[in-house]
Amino acid sequence: MPQFDHRLLRALLLALTVLAACCGPAFAGPRVVVVTAERSGAHEETLVALRNALAPDVPDGDVAVFGVRDLDRAALADARIVVTIGTQAAKAVGIRMPAVPVLHTLIPRDAFDLIQYGPHADRYSAIFLDQPVHRQIALLNIALPHKPNVALLASPASDDLARRLASVAREQQLRAIVEKISTADEIYPALERLLAEPAVLLALPDNTLFNSYTIQNVLLTSYRHRAPLVGFSPAYVRAGALLALYSTPAQIARQAADAVRQVLAGGGLPPPQAPREFEIATNPNVARSLAIELESAERITARLRQREGRPEVRP
């Protein structure tokens, strides 16, 4: 009988060892949890690019993806780091206050500042959607050196950004004009006042002001005043803006992947930061219509990267 017990014990231990080797990672749970409010458009592009940027350092099985509606505390509990895509996902994770580092992506700086993080704000960081103000003003000086006036339309959500842009514009010898409004009904009267003098209209990533419902009328108003619009996504250029400064989902994802690897290696999150990489799109047809001499997107991009001391980065 004792001999039988020893054999049984050895067999049981062997089975447990094999089980742990085969299924251990499943019990441990994903190391990276990604939370997204949408599975389409820029959100889905960012998710796919993030998975690609993390491979092969982080196996696909170590990455779990949750929608906002599927999210609960248990989904976040076993993760080493949580990555959110978009403002709604950031808010949903913020409410749950996970005890692990959280990196927000595709979120405007103003939205990041408004989220309540509780007593552990140091666990949260972000790669902002909006470009740094010095880069935006430098773009205007490079691409439109003969346009000394910058027009900024702001709501309470983007008032701080507008003030920072105006301050940097004045430092670089540009005249900044700011109109602050409270509701979408005030957009067009405010634009008429803003564009009474020749100016460049710089669009802010503020969904109250610049969205799919308002953009056509904003573009028509600016075009009527012969005021070029500078947007923050290539969609604006396709719609009729003169040019746009933006970062692609792949560029944001590469920067996010660097932060994830840093945490998984035992380090801390980097501080909240603007996108490192960027692109510029131009609309030559609009430039001709407004009698503006505009360099190619590639040339403007190269000059702006050179000013920042950044080499071109290719995937």
C-alpha cells in the first residue's frame, strides 16, 4: 500500500507540472489589457498597429481586448498594464481605478486633464491626440510665412489649448485672435468676427466646434473669407482644408508600444506626452484657389522635422 501511494503521488506531481507548463499563461491572465470604445476607424487601426508593434516581444495571447460595455474590475485585475484607445475608453477605465499602470491613447490633452484619477494619479499617463503647440505654430511659420494672423475658435473644453497656442504664436511674432463660444449655435457669428481680417483659421481637436456636422459650413465660411483652414487630420484636407498636421494610428501605436515594453520590463510609465512622429497633408487645389504658394507635403514635413531635430521614422 505505501508503494502504491508513492507512485500515485509521483504521477499526480507529474500531471500538475505538465498542466502548469501547458496552461500556466492562461491562468496568469493577459499581461496587456486594451480597452476601446469602437472597433472601427482610427480606433481599430490603432489596435491593430499596437498588436503589430508589440510583436514578437509580447505574444498575441498576452494581449486581451475589451469594449467599454464588456469592462469590469476583474478584466483589469490581472493585467500588468492597461492601454485605452479614445476618450470614452479612458473615462471608463478611470472610473474603475485599476491598481496597475494605465496608458491612454487617442485622447486630447484637455480631456485627459478632466478625468478624475483618484489618489494614484501617478499610475496614469497618455500619448495625446493633439500636436504640441510649438509644432503647430512652427508649421504655420514654415508653410504660410506671409500669413501673420492666426484665428482660433474655442469652447470651454478647448479654451486652455487656445490660450497656449495664442501665447506661442505671439512669441513667434504672429498675431493671434481668439473667439470663445459656449454652444455650437455661436460658431458662425464667431467665425464672421474672427475672419473679418485676413487670417489662418487653426482648427482645434474640439468636438463641439469641429465635427462632421459643422465642418462643411466652417470650410465654406473660411473659404468665403479666403482664410485657409489648417486641420488636425487628413480628413480635413480631403474635405477642403489647406493642410493638416496629424499623427497616424501606426505612429501613435509605436510610441504606445515603447511605453508598454518599458512597463513590462519593470520600469515605470513615461510622463504624459505629445506624439513624437507626425505627418502633414496638403490640398494643392485649395492652395491654387486661394492663390497661396504652398510647398509639397513632403518638403514641409522634412523642414518641420529638421526644425525639431527629428529624423524621418519609417515603419
